[in-house]
Amino acid sequence: MDIFHSAGRITHFCADLVTIEGRKRKEKTAEGCTDGKDFLGRGSSSLDKPLQGGTGVQRFRWTSQFIDLSTTDNIAMYIANKLYESEEQYYQQLLAGDDEASPYSPTFSARNAIRKAVHGFIDADDLMMPNESGAESVWRHNDKHFRIELHATSELLGDENYLVLLAENLINNALFYSGKKRQKNPHARVAIRLVDDDDEHIRLSIYNRGPEIPDEMQDKIFQLGYSTKRARETSGSLREHTGKGLGLYFVNEIAKGYESSIRVENIRNREDAYVIRIELDSGEKLTEIIHTTLDENRLPRCRPSKNNPENEKTLASMEYRFTETITSIEITSQATQKTWPVESPSNDAPITFLDPQNPDHPCWCLEVTSLKTRQKLLFRPLDISGVQFTINIPSAKSRLDPDYHDMDDDELDDTEKLDEKFENVSQYLN
């Protein structure tokens, strides 16, 4: 008896995948967005995003009319069952040693899945281009909304569409909450990063500059129907948000189906001290020390070290002017004890150097500008307060480990844990 397909109840699984030949794109909405996409996150959970591939356009319909809420507890079980089917096929292919034995591939590229997820959010004429890094390519994309870096990773089992859905909903969530916060940091972006976490897992992280999520709410945000999204006033009119608390719920269910972990982390501003070494054209070398501190709103400010910190007025940035040409700059962080050389301006074009230690949410920037008779160096600490979701997903190869599916002895001895694992199964065993 296949408990996962009992009574056909899983047919109402949240993602109703359809292939529509030649469907025209939706016309621009009143907000000036296409494909049902509101770039500041004002749309609902992953509606009708186009996925390029095959002979047509695959679209996911995420609206609640396709969801049987009485069976949503089975979403994770449904996906897990599909993964076990893929795992069996994966074993058979490895044993046969012939990848062409079946037209069905039990594995997929995580990077391609995330590329499909972000494709609906980036400009069509500004697609990610490969940037060679050693023997492998890294796919990068940067614009005023996104900072994306996707590395080649281990393959995953199952259907890539589930991972596409997971990523789309996290991106929608990131854009919505980034739009709720007035940004004073000109370098703030929604940051998406995909890497191999270790030999057995891949890691997908999505960072946004939205408001902090209190510890007591970090479990609630994944509950069915729980939403902090409310109506907002724009241009004098009240616009209702159509979210029903489904997006993060489905993210969590898909992650559980993949036997993955989700971590919610509040990214906070932090104090540090920086040593900036400057060499001028004459050979003169200067050293400036800057302390970054936090004001009453926990926003970063600069404090020069030479003044009395008790009576000193902090500044939003530190500026230095030189009558000679700057030939070299390097900056050291006291917290990390790491030093980075800064590219020197080779002409009159200004340069901006962002904190390389934290590429997803840089803590500071250096700007060098050439004026008529002098050069200006500006150090600015950046407000990075926001939220990061990190998902660790087991790779296909990790499931070859004979111990992967074994329970810990402690779990076997704990009947309450066993009951918890199978509490949703009993309803099928009639």
C-alpha cells in the first residue's frame, strides 16, 4: 500500500504544473510590471512565473484554488516520496553504468534551477554571464536590485521544479520586505548565493534588507496562514496585499521534503576599527585609523581615533583630501585582521571598493574621486541590517551513504520522536 498516494489526495499538491504552448506574456500592470511580477514584492507567492525550456513555457499556478488545505501536511511527504523514487532510479543508473538507459534523469543541477527562479526577476537584456573561476564557471549578476552569485554544485535528486518554487517564494519575500524599509545604503541588494557547503550538502542563501525577525517569530513565519504582510498606502490609495501566509509555509514544506534545514538569521550592524594606509605619488605614506560605532538606532557611524570618544560627534563618513595623486591604498579590519589592497585610480574615473569580506552584505565602502587639483578618499560604513534565509540541501551523492537513512539509536529509543515523525501517516492506515 502506497500511503503517499492514498485516496488520491495528493493530487491537490500546491504546484499545479501545466505546459502552455505559445502563451502570450501578460500586459504591463498598473504598476508597470510584466508577467504578474511586482518588482518591489507587491505581488503574491510566485504567481505564473515563466520557466524557459522544452517546446513551450511551463508555468506554476500557486493560487489557493489549486490547494486543498486539508492535505497541506502531506506536501513534504509527497516530495520525500518523489525523492525516494528518484533515488531508486539513481541507484539503477549507477549500477548499470549507463546514463542513457532511461530518458528520465533522477538528478538535476541546482544552479540551473536557481537561474530559472531568478530569470523572472531580472532584465531580459541583462542575463547572468559566466565568469571563469579556475576550472569552473561562476554565474554572476549585479543590478540595482540583486547581487547574485551561483557556483557549480553537486547535483540534487528529484524534480527541479520544487527547488524553483522554493527559491521564487524566498525571492518574492525578500523583495517585499526590502521594499518596506527606506534604504539609505546605496549598495543594498537582495543577495542570492549558491555554493557547495561540504561534500554532502549544497547551500542556498538569500539575504534582504528587510526588518529584523524576532526570535519568537522565527518559527511562526513558516506556519500555514501566518503572514505579517498588511495593506500599505501608496500614492494616497490603500492597496491590499494578496498574500495569505502561504509562501514561507510552502518553502518550509519543500525543504522538509528534501530533508533540508532552514536557518533564519538576523544580520546586524557591528562595531569595528579599520586601518587605512595611503601612499602618495611623492612616496609619502599616511595611516588613518577609523572606528565604527553604532548610534541609538544601531546604525553605523564613524569616530576618528584621535579625538576623545566621550565628547566626540560621530560622522556618517570620513573624508580625506590630497593634493598629490594616490598611488596605493590598503585597508585592514581589526575584527578579522585581514588586509585588502584597493585598486588605485588609473585615470579621472572614480572607483568604489566594497568590503570583500562580506560580498553579500558589504559592511563598508571606499570611494576615490579625482578632482581638478586633488583627490578625495571617502570611507563610509554601510547599514547591513536585514534577514538571511539559508537552506542546506543533501546532495544526490550523499544519499549513497548506507548510513544516510539510518536513525540515530537515541531516536529509536525515543518513542515520542518516532510518533512525531509518523504522526501524519496514521490517517492513511485504515
